[in-house]
Amino acid sequence: MFSYKKYEELLSKNNITSYKVAKDTKLYSALFSEWKVGKSCPKIDKIKILADYFGVSIEYFLE
């Protein structure tokens, strides 16, 4: 399962916002809000985009 907490830690560590990540990765910014509140869970292709963006493995985001 996707760990939004780890995503937030990367945002903080890199001093960037979800808006910037969305803009840079071409993901919809609303997706991040949905993931945060548990309305939806990212599919593996979206996790791969985030992993590549932050330079971490896909497994980093998985609990």
C-alpha cells in the first residue's frame, strides 16, 4: 500500500510542494489530495513516476 507519509517526507526534505511535483510530472494535483485522504490509491505507474522524480525506488513508497 502507498505511504503518503513517505511522500510528505520527501516533499519536506526537498523543500517542494505537491503543486510543483504535479507540474513537473504532469500528474493532476487533485490526485495528491485524493491519495492523502484515502479516496484513492495510486496505481503502480504513478508510483513509478514519483519514484523516478525523487530518485528513490518504487518500494520506498510501499508499506
